[in-house]
Amino acid sequence: MSTELTRLQTRLIEHFQRGFPTTPRPFETIANELGTNEDAVISAISDLKDKGYLDRIGATYATGRAGASSLAAMEVPDDQLEKIAAQVSHFTEINHNYEREDKLNLWFVVTTADQASLDTTIKAIEAKTGFPIYRMPMIEHYRLDLGFALKWN
Amino acid sequence: MELSELQHRLIKRLRDGLPIGKRPYANIANDLGTTEETVIETLEQLIAHKVINRFGMIIRHRALGYQANAMCVFDIGDDAASDIGKAMATLPYVTLCYRRERVAGVWPYNLYCMIHGRDRLTVRAQIRHLIARLELHDAPHKVLFSKQCFTQRAGKYGAPAISASLSASGPASTQTIPFPIKSGKYHEQA
């Protein structure tokens, strides 16, 4: 695990999944903190992106604060799963879409700017796929997304 | 907090990620027709008001070795769910923990936690520890490992109310990341 990452890349992932600098030259700020230079940081991060380890440098949002969202699930026959999953993912409002081991086997998260768009989108996905969608909206969160540790314990 | 038009536009712009270059906030300012200083201030407001929960590198955890990804769901009495959720959230291997609405007649579970690990043996041991520690032996529950990830991308916040994908539009970018363990090998439902 992580043998393909350079030491700098490992440190970047360990330190900058949260609290990314909002200085005009953030990669230089990071370089100063890690004792290297801006070009090395930019090149290490570009390489993580090219290799598919980094999705993006960006934000995750507190549920309900930036728009509307819901976890949702469908029961899809195995032989149609690939096709239906692709139809679901085609909607740009889907930000996660996983096959899980259960009778309810397709699980996804729908995010939209407001509640009305959420309802419209879910109805449109039902119409497109022909399967009912069950919604499990959040009531309360107890632990937020804090990123991932690279060290295995 | 009511979001300003600029905040909405910044949120939308951030879905594509921060440009990886020397002056990324200046690049975004250029796209949005404002100044670098305004972009930074607006972003800092969103972070300070906790609209943004996390700002940083968003990794593809499966590519980095987190390939055993379990969603554990419990049916907990409504009066106890909050306290149990708070206790669950303190366990070091729990990455996310939520209370959600049940689906009548279909899905009785209301308390969810995610455990992301390198292998299923470890994750299963952690689930046993969680159940013992919180004394949940009698609570109906299920463990749903993920088999394949069809999509992981930014949430479509900050978008206009009319969905582009509801009208005729080009295909959304979709990336399928196959799970290396073939299906059928693990049938795991507690």
C-alpha cells in the first residue's frame, strides 16, 4: 500500500485533505510548510491526479447548508444492473453511485441546489429507469467527513 | 445561512476542483469575473460559516487501498438513536455516522455508519467490536459492502434550479472503478 506514492505525495495526502491554504499561492504555502518548493508540490499533486488517486482539490458540504441531498436506493435485477447504474450516473445530480450487497443493490446520493430540484430529479430517474427509488434523507449527523488516513492501524 | 449569488457561483465552480497552478484563486476569479481577493474572502466565509465542511484534497479512497467499504445499518428506537449515534461516531474506525429516515415497509434501519478499510476481515472485526462496545446485539442490523463504484464526483450544489440533465444534454462524466473482489464470493448480512 502506498508504495507507488512518493514521500511528498504521502505527506500531502496526510496533511491537506482538510485545511487547504486559502493564500494567493497555496502550493507555495504548502511547500514552505513541508520544506520543499512550489514546483515540486504542483508536480506531485498533478501526478496524483493523473494517476487517479486524487479526484480534485475541492470542498465537501455540510448536508442542508449548500443545497438539498438524499441517499437513495433501488432494487435492480443483476442482469440489468450495469445498464441501470449507467442511466442513474448519467444524471449530473448523482455524486456517488455504488453497487452494494443487498436486495437493495444500487445506492446513490443525489445533490441539488434546492428541495424542488431534488424531487424533480428523483422522479426523472424513476421515469428513465422504470424502477422505484427509496429515499433515506439525513435527519442528524454524528460524524462528518474528515478525509482518510494513509496509515493502517 | 442564505447563500449569495457569488457564493453559489463559487460553489459551482469548485465542482471542477481548484486549478493546479501557481495562482489558482486568480484563475477562478478570472472565470467568475471578480478579483482573487474576493474569491479568497468568499471561500473563507463559506468555511467559517461551516457551509463547507472540508476544503482540501479529495482522494479516490478505493484507488488508495480502502477497498473494503461497509455501510452498516441499524434499527434503533427513535429515543435512543441520537445517543447511540454519538457514541458510534467516537469509534476510531467509523468514518461517517448518520441518522436517516426509515422507509416504511421496505427499510426499517435508521442509524448508519461507514467503515472504510483495507480488507474485509479487518472491517468485520471492527463491526463485531462496535456491536459489542455499544451493546447492539439485539438491534436488527445489516452490513452492506460495496461491490463496485460507478461514480464518485462532486455534489451538484450551487447549480441553477433547472437541471441540465433533465433537458437534452451531453453525457455526464462517469467513471466506473471495478471492485477487485468478484461478486458472489462474499454474502454478508448480519
